[in-house]
Amino acid sequence: MSVFAGRFAGRAAIITGGASGLGYAVAERILAEGGTVSIWDMGAGLDAAREALGGVHGVQLDVSDADAVEAAAAASAEALGKVDILVCSAGITGPTVPVHAFPIDGWLKVVNVNLNGLFYCNRAIVPLMLANGYGRIVNISSVAGKEGNPNASAYSATKAGVIGLTKSLGKELADKNIIVNALTPATFESPILDQLPQSQVDYMRSKIPMGRLG
């Protein structure tokens, strides 16, 4: 048994993008350490993920829909009894093309999911945490938001925006017992890589000193 087996005992978490990849791994860890979770995902794998996680609560939605996010927040809070933790892991890569050829509709879609969607989730959950006097928010950014990846301008820009939003929100809530952080991981082996050409995956792997994905 892990020494952290009860670390999340009594804590309730919402995890966006929780049906696969990093979000799913976070859900597994919180459950293993005594917490309860509600996973939000727009993918077809939501029901299978819920079953694999032991029948946890879940909501199928597109985080770029502000009204749907508000409704999901209310539904999850009711199902869990409260919301202590928010992990925003939902995201898309967008087209892999240079800036001058980037399609406008593709740009807007990435911004709407990765940045606007994350904002909607933070905005909807913070009042619940303020009411409880406790909260922990983790916004998943990317090393691309710090370094900028070629042919991934929308992804890089939105992940930089996540860092800026997180810094602002963290300062707003610093004296409210609500801690807000962003993580900037390098590339993980996850279904999001299916959205990219192999050449882009190879480029990102080449930037990792150990020569392997997370």
C-alpha cells in the first residue's frame, strides 16, 4: 500500500479530459489515494473510462460551451457533495502548419477548447471553492507554452495563455485557501498524439534529453 493511500480522503475532484491520457491517470491516482472524482470528457470513451474507474461520476461535454460547463459544475457538485479539486486537462493540438498557413477556423477551435474552455471551467468552479473555504486547482499547460513549438502556434499560444491566467487567478485567491498552479509537462504518450503527424511527434521527442516521451 502506498504511503499516500489516504492523501485524498474526503476530497472530491473534477478532472476535465478525464477519460484518457494525463487526466485519466490523475483520476486513477486520486481514487487510489482515497478521493472521489467526476470526469468530464467529450470523447466517446467516457462511459468505458467511468466503468474502468469503478463507476465514477462523469459528464460528457465540450468545455468550449460555457453553458454546458456551468451545468456540469452544478451536476458534479451535487453528485460529489462538494468540489475540492479541479484539474483541467482537456485540450486539443490543432493543425500542424506554419502561422501564415494556419486556418482561421482551426485557430479559433484550439483557442476555444484550450484557453476559453479552461477559463470557463475555472470560472464555474471557483465560486464552489470559495463557498467551502478550500480549493486546489491544477491547470495543465505545456512546455510549448514556455518555449513555443514550430508549426503549433495555436497550441503554443493557448498554453502560454493558460500560464498567464493561472498566475492571475492564483494571486486573486492566494488569501482564500485556494491554491492555483499550472503544470508544463513535455510530451506524454497519450491519445492526443493521434492528432499529430509523426514528424511533429518526432520533433518533440528530439527536444527531450532522455529521448523518450513521458
